[in-house]
Amino acid sequence: MSKAKAIELRKQWDNDSNSAKRLENKKTPIADMIDGVLAEDDLLIISNTKKRIRHLSQVLESLHDIYLKNKDLYGDSFLAFVGDQVIRGWPWKDFPFASIQAYDLIKENNIKLYLTQKDRKLRKQLKCKKIQYEHWTPISFFRDVFHLSETPLDAETFYHLLIEYYRVVLVTEEENKLLDKNNRWWRPSDTYEKLGISILNREETWQQLSDEN
């Protein structure tokens, strides 16, 4: 690739209005659907989620290498970008679990819990019923590993960091306040247990996310 290729692509975009793609970024990916409907197959969604996390890991490997070689060039803004934009913003990786109290509220209000959280109707229903999405491990942890390791981390290490510790959990408003009170930015892995927040008994699914296959 070259400067000539860059100029060619710009001309192609300038000369055809159809080149300006109208994004449908809130639309469920085809891979997560069966016959045009969001799949209710745990194994399919888990498999696709793991693929997306694998891709994210490859990007994080490159970013960590850039960070270690250019700390003075970017400062902490680079870490903020990694956490807020790259990890938080990576699409379709969130497989939600639920606390027992949140799940009871979901059932009580006849809300269907889908396997992905990019469903605007569901999000609106959950908010109305005082149920919120929370990260089991704060996003700040995945950002902070960039400065914790002074040697480059490979994609495989990032994959295991994400696959073992990145979880989205539905909690009640009251449970969320407990989590935020003392553990918003720094949340050891036993925090939920210490606060008496029990995650719905889905050990099998939790383990399937971590299994190597």
C-alpha cells in the first residue's frame, strides 16, 4: 500500500455517494441470529463472544506495545482511550449475567433476558424496573494492566485477562449503590461476595466462556 492507494481511495469516495455507508451499528450481527431472529442458543452466543474477545485481544497487544514505547508521547490519555474507547466500546462482547435479586425482578415483571445487551427495548425495560448493568471487574483493571506490566503482553495474555475477568452483571439499583459506595474504581474479585450480592447460579455458562476451545 502507498500514498497512491490512499489518493485512489479518496477519489473513489468523492465520486460515489454510495461509498458513504450509513451504519446500522445497533443492529444485531447476522452471526448472532437464526432465521432473522436473535438466537437463544447459549453455545452459539458464547462462541461468537469468544471470537470477538479474541479479536479485541489482538488489538490490545498492538496498543500495549505502542504504549510502552511512547509513554511520554501520550501520557495517561492513552490509558483512558484504551479503557473508555477500546475495551468499553468493543462491540458485541457483553454476555450478561444477573444477581439473584435482579433476576427475581426480571421474572416478576415478565422481562425476557436475552443473551446480548444490545437490545434497546430490553435496556429501556430494565431501566424502568431499576435494574442496571454493572461490570464484575471494573474497566479500569483492564486499562491498568498496561502500566502494571513493563514488558509487552501478548494477545494470548490479554485474551485470558478478558475471558476470565470481564463479565457484565445485571444488578438492582440498591446493589449498584453498594458496589459504587466503596468499590467503584478498585474492586477485588471477592467484592460481590463480601457485599452479599449473589450472582445467579450459572456456573456452567460462566465456565463455558473460560473453557479453551
